[in-house]
Amino acid sequence: MLIIDAHLDLSMNAMEWNRDLRLPVHVLRGREQGQTDKPDRGKGVVSLPDLRRGGIGLVVATQIARYVAPGNPLPGWHSPWQAWAQTQGQLAWYKAMEEAGEMVMIRDLAGLERHLSVWTDHAPVADVSPSPSATDTRPIGYILSLEGADSLVTPDYLRRAHAYGLRAVGPAHYGPGRYANGTDSEGGLGPEGKALLQEMQRLNMILDATHLCDDAFWEVMELYQGPVWASHNNCRALVNHNRQFSDEMIRTLIGKGAVIGGALDAWMMVPGWVRGQSTPEGTQCNLDKVIDHLDHICQIAGNALHVGLGTDLDGAFGKEQCPYDIDTIADLQKMPDLLAKRGYSAEDIKNVLHGNWLRFLRQAWAV
């Protein structure tokens, strides 16, 4: 079955982790044996061949570069111009993958439908099965998203980014941001943040509510009238942290027609995770746990029309901090059976794995 993953940091992995994502995951792991500069060396789960093997033909792929002001202990860049330059290097990698025939940027509705025809062999999307063949060379479609808006030197830079293909923006990431405050911080939008929302709305860009702190979330929900999704977010009712959505937030997003992507970062899936100490096996962190979060949203909505997957796999973590029944991202193909065992109908399963994201995009881009 075709799967859409609404959040993957592909260019970050390629450039900052120096991973040649054209190679299978097992080859990348072998190359990293003995490396200790990052805790997830030799434990990655994502590559372009493994996306194909798992039938994950369309992804939302990020640019990401945080600005950190003096005194901010988070890793990042010391000026917005440096952060902008970093995102442009990431864009260059995506363009290189396009030139190599590995990926194709999806900018609009016509491009989306063309790409789906490649991945469905002109059959209905719901009938697609992934090809197990290593000779599958279909390009991975990607919708370009900016995770955290700090790298936009001014709101005017958004026009440049839209021109080269940026279609979604998450105003915040971790900590205080230049346009909106994110995870583990607080405070609403300033004038620049409001100007950014106005420009996004003018360009009909998708606003990603992921990572907004509570204050910023509620202000954004009131101000923004364009399309809204949450690419990778789980539920505060199951794991109590400000990174997660409260039930009230979930209801508000549902009211805006949003789709929320379940994330596979273990600390967001199971309570009590201690970084560097907890293990997926020890916390019983498997794919069923993300279904718990998806199901919680479905129970609030009264249907399965507002959930999908936004895995964040290899988002600065690897097998040490993702479900133990994931060896590579291709194992997302376990999801249909797991959802069926939880009582989800065939139509619900199609919606969760791709249909809801497609409906959202078709509605957003039909304007």
C-alpha cells in the first residue's frame, strides 16, 4: 500500500550526518561502524532505496537551520544569514537528487497527480503494493517544508523560498524563535511572526503547527486562515509534555480540517523515556504505541480522517530511539495489519497511510 510520510529530515541527514542516502540502510550502517561523533551512528533507518522498498513514494522533506541568540544553549547558527545559507545547501542536495533521478519535487496539484500516476501504475492509489525489487527506480516525491522559520532573514525571504518550491512552514522549532516560540519555551507572536503569517497566507502556504509552544499555538490558530497541518506530533494525554498536543489543541486542529502525523520518536510515544538510558525494548516501544496516539485523535474526531504518519525517523536519532519493530523505514508496511487488528476498516487504513494527506493537499492546492 502507498504510504506518505509527512516529516523526514533527509537533507539534514545527507549533509550534516554525511550519509549517501542513495544507498540502502544496511550499507550506510556499515560505513558508520566505529564512528562516535553522534549517538545514532550505525543506527540509521532511512534511505531512498528503503523508502521505495516500503512503498513510501511521497514524503514531506525538510530544510532546517535554527538561529540561536547569545545565551541560547541549543545548537544552531549565530546569525539568520548563516541559517539561511545552511538551508540553501540543503536545497542544493535535493536538487542534486532530482538531477540524479532519485527524487522529484512536488509543487502543485498537477505535479502531485503526475507523481501518483507513476507510483500507482495508473491504478487507483488504494490498490498500490510496494515493489520488492531492488531495481525499482521510481523517484521519491517530496514536498519541501521548512522546520522552524528562523532562517528566513526577513518575511520577504519567504517569497524567494516559495519561488524555489517551499510549500509548508513550521514557524517554530525548539526553544525561542525569531518568529514564534517553540518546544520548551513560552510567549506569543511578535510583529515579525504576524507578518510571516500574513505572507504565508497570501502565498497559500501550509502552516505546520508542530513545535509551536502553547501561547504561540493559540495565537496562530486565531490568526491564520490558510491550510494547517501538524506534520509530526503526538498526544499530551498519553505522554505529558509541552511538545505534544492537548485534547483541546487536537479539537481545534480538527476544526480547521488539519491532518496530524504520528511521530516515531520513542520519547514522544511512551511515558518516562530517559534519553541515553531507556531502550525501545525496555519501554515496550513498538508501532502499536504510535497507533495508540493515532487512535486517541480518532476517538476525539469520531473518525479516522485527521491522522497520518509523520515519522521523523532519523531526525537526530536512530534505532536506539524508535520502535523496536522498525529495522528500516520500509517496515512501515507493517502498519496496515496492525491497524486492522485494532479494528480499523480497509478504508480507514488507506486514509491513515495516504488518503488523508492526499485529501488535504488536493483541497489546499485547489485554491
